[in-house]
Amino acid sequence: MILRLLNPQGMAGLAASLALGLLLLLSRAETRHWKKQSGQFEQLYREGETALARTVANYRAAAGAARAADQANAERAAAAQRAINERTRDAFEKRIADARAAARRLRAAAAPADPGGGGSPPLPGLPPSAAGAAEAAGEDRFPPSDALTATEQAIQLDELIKWVKAQAKVDNNAAPVATPAGD
């Protein structure tokens, strides 16, 4: 019986069977190898997806924190600018009121004495030589109403310069000042 298998056809069949068996073993080994590789690739893919999701979450959290910091900084800068505006307005109004009061005092001092007063003797007037000297000294000056206007405009410009300098010192990009917990 073995002799019948040893003929050329039997040997070819035996060789073909051995080759097919060897190919079957190789294909099973390859299948195991690629299943193992596939599992590793799937694990790497999932790790990459997890890392990407974490990165996206971190960027979103950082963007939210940056927006909150920008909002707080904008509010801080706006509050500083409002405070500068109020201080400048108050100083301007006080200086204008002082200038107007001084102008009223000067006008009252320069007004002639009322000769028809209520029984008190009239004040003596200035001698003509003294009045002429005062007129000569004041002849190149503004009239009182124009002098007040010029003073008011000078105060306005001075306060505007102070306001611009103060506004320029406000740092719009500064980090907000942290306050201790419990304040």
C-alpha cells in the first residue's frame, strides 16, 4: 500500500498535502500575529483619541480662563478709567469754581464805592495820578470777562493734559491684582 503511494502521482499528492499543511500553519501564525498587531493598533488609536480629547478639553478650559481674565482685566481698566474721569472732573469743577470766585472778588474790589450808601460816609476815591498808573499798567491785559474765559480755558487744557497722562498710565494688559482669600 505504501508502494502505491510512492509512485509519482502519490508523491506529488503527498508533497501538495505537506505544502498545503505548511501554508495552513503559516496562515494561522500570520492570523495570530495580525490579531495581536490589530489589538496594539486599536489600543494606540484609543490612547490617541483620549489624549486628543484631553488636549481639546485643556485648550477649552484655558480659553475660558483667558476670557475670564480678559473680562476681569477689562473691568479693572474701565474702573480705573472711570476713577480718573471722576477725579479729573472734580478737580476741574473745583478749579473753575475757584477761578470764578476769584474773578468775582476782583470785580468787587475794582468796582467803585457806592456813594449813596445807607448813611456811612463815602469812601475817598483814588487820586488822579494813582488811577492813571493803574490804567497804564492794565492797558495790555484782557478785559475782565475775557480774562475769566482765558483762565477757564487754561484750566480746561491743564486738566485735559492731566487726564490724558493719567489715562495713558492705565495698563490695559496688566494681570489683575489677586486679593487674599477672605477679603
